Amino acid sequence: MSWNKDIEELRRREAYAEEMGGPEKVQRQHDRGKLDARERIGRLVDQGSFREIGKIAGRGDYDEQEELVHAAPSNLIFGRADIDGRPVVASADDFTVRGGAADAALHRKFVQCEKMAHELGIPLVRMIDGTGGGGSVKSLEDMGFTYVPAVPGWDDIMKNRETVPVVALALGPTAGMGAARTVASHYSVMVRGLSQLFAAGPVVAQAIGEDVDKEGLGGSDIHTRNGVVDEEVASEDEAFAAARRFLSYLPSNVNQRAARWSNDDPVDRREESLLSIVPREAKQVYSMRAVMDAVFDRGSVFEMGKRWGRAAITAFARLDGWPVAVLASDPSFLGGSWEALTSQKVKRFAELAEQFRLPVVHLVDNPGFMVGVEAERAGTIRFGVEAMNAVYKASVPWASVIVRRAYGIAGSAMSNAERFQYRFAWPSGDWGSLPIAGGLEAAYKSVIEAAEDPAAKLEEIKARLERVTSPFRTAEKFSVEDIIDPRDTRPLLCEFADLAWRKLTSS
């Protein structure tokens, strides 16, 4: 007596699952320039590491004798895999099976996929291609009834968002629940021209009088600029690479600590370019990204959200191999002023660093909140205060480097002023409640008008105030802790990272 026949039955059903939606639909997927679900998993994870769960789940087709004729697999493939040697839950919607729409009879598979991540404390990668919802209008006729909307497993989606790193790769049209699953992540990616994301597709939009195609309704040009999605890449392989790199900076869950990588970049490296990178002319811009490349371990800077909230740069990097979260001003966009979108970006990133216990390095050149009618209409001050609250609530070690400006409420959000200030200022530092240039002529209006040579008097007052506003005067009063040679920034930040991680690994 053996079980060979049953094993043969198992292998037969597994073979059906490998066919996905069948040769024609798989070819149609490829003809659209898209990988199929199994190819995607194979390219995302370490070779040979994927162990599928629920492979033979689906719908069986039986003859009159109740013998299996064929089996259609579920359109969610998931299982345990490794990324860079660390276990993850890898999942992929199979668009070749009912266009990726969730099978109402197999919601348990979707729920189990989500539960696996937070219950075992391992990251989750969702590869989303389709609606991921409850089916199509046509499916209602097959079911014979409709239902009150509910989302089985949304509690698990929230738990994952709170406990483990979640990556969502939108790899095709994602609508409804598929769009929601994309957004309910810590890091999301779209492939330009291949991915679209919307609450409902163009056909539904036409019902309210909007004649638009998928790209015009929800392409990556839209969603990587409004903050819905973090990144836009040119190919699926770039999306997989971005997912792997994002995860490399984070721990497997909130109860663990991120790993240190080996480092061959000297801790005492001093970049001569930093001595002259900030122009002496206040209105001239410079590249903060060049500063970052000079300060952090070579090749370690990984930016997220580059296309939205552009006055702030949010990134991960390493200092002597230790991962850190990097918040930096970008003076090339709005002079670095925080508007509504930038403030939302800062809030989200500060909370991400706090959640996964990463030390923060803040490179500051912030002239304040954006002003003007549009800024007021966008609710800049409300979002700005929320960003400041996120900074002040942070308990992880936090180091600030004042590269140039720090003005007003936004400037004061460089760090929590009530905590120990692990802070350095460059000689280019310029700070206050408001820029001197913005109020000088108004404050000294009567003196300037009464002068024999108003222009000369204005220059005289400017020169006098420049001496008063020297960063060295502030340092005399210990209102700023240390003014440093910009070339010493990397060694000092590596020292910070060492102290920060000693604290984090002991708590």
C-alpha cells in the first residue's frame, strides 16, 4: 500500500497551477510587455528560495463521475522566500487569472498571506497587477447575489503596516482594492507606462463625464508627484531592485534592529569640495545631493519620494556601515521652503524612521514655510505643524547639520529643541525668526529715508547687521553647539552613528 497515486494527483494539480491562466492568457500578458506572476517572484527573490503556499488552491472542474478534468489556480501566488538571505513573504497577483480580481471563494488565501508577515515578523512584498477586489460586475450573475462591501483581512493589512516593512510594486493597472493595497505600504513603486493606479478605471470616469485613458487618469506622472506612490522606474527589474534595496536598510520587524553592512569607505574621509560647495551669495543654490554623496558611505544613498514634496529630500544611507534615515533640504526647489506636500513628506518619513528605529541625520537649509496665497489655500501651516510634531515626537537618536538657513517655525523643526541637541553648524549657517533681508528696509525705513545717501545708509546697516548675525556670535552664547569645518562632517556623523547604534542595540 503506497500513496503514489495521491502524489501523482498532487503533481497533476501543481502542473495546472504552473499553467496560471493558460498559454493564451500568459502570452497576452507577455505581449503587453509584462512578466507573469511566477516570473516576477523568481526575479525578486534569491534564486531557489521561494516555497509556495496554497499552490493548488483554486477551482476544480469535475466530470459526471466527479473526476478532476482541470483546475484553475487562484490568482494570488504567495509564499516564503529570501531577499539577500533574509526571509520575506513574497506575493504576486496573477493577472492571467480573471484579470487579478480576487476570487471571493478564496479570500482566506489573501488573508493568510497578510497574516503570515506580521505573525512571523518578516517583511512583505506585494506585486500588484489588477483590481485585487471582489470580482467584476459579470461575476455577480455567477454568484446569484450581491453583498454589502467589506474587506476581509484589512485588519491584517493595518497590522503589517504597523509591525513589518511592507513594499508594494504596482506592475500593471491597479484599481479599487489593488490601489488600496499599493498605498497601504511603506514603500511603493510604479513602472512608467506599464502601471496605472486609480480608485476606478476610465470606463467609470466616463460615467461622470471625463474622457480619459488609463495613463491620463492614474499614470506614474500623476501619482509619483502627488505623494500617492514613492517611486517611478523604467522596468519591472528596476522595481525589483528598488524593493530589495529599500528592505536592506530596515529590520525585519519593529522589534528587531537593522543590520550593519561592511564598509570600506574611510570614516575619516574629508571631502575638499564641501569647503566651497555653499555659495557666499545667499540667493545662489547648490546641490544638497552632492553634499549627501560626500558625507555618507560611498554609493549608500537611497532616495525615496524624489518627485513629490521636492523641497525635502528623504533617503536612507549608511555611515561606517550603519543604516540611517536622512532628511535634507533641497535649496533648488522653492529655496527649500516647506509647502504642504513637503510637510506631509517630512511627517511620513520621520514617522517611518521612528517606527523602525533608525537614527536620523537632518541636513538643514530651510528658509521657513512657503508663503503666499497658494500656500495658504493648501493648508501649509496645518501640514507644517504636523511635520514638526512628528519631529518632536521622535525618540530615536537625531543629529542635525545646519548647512545654511534655518528660519522661523519650519527652521525650528530641524530637531526637538527640548532634547539633547546633537548638532553641528557650518560657517555658512544663517538663522533667526525671519531672514534679515526680508525685514531690514521696513525696520529701518525712517533712518534710510532721512539719510543724505539712502543707498549708502542701507549698505552700512546691512554690513553692521551681518556682523551681528555671524554664526560665531550665536556660538559664543552656546545657542548653537558647534561650528565645524564642513570637511569634518563625515567623521563627526560617523561618530554619531556609532553612538546612536550603541544606544539602539542596547534598548
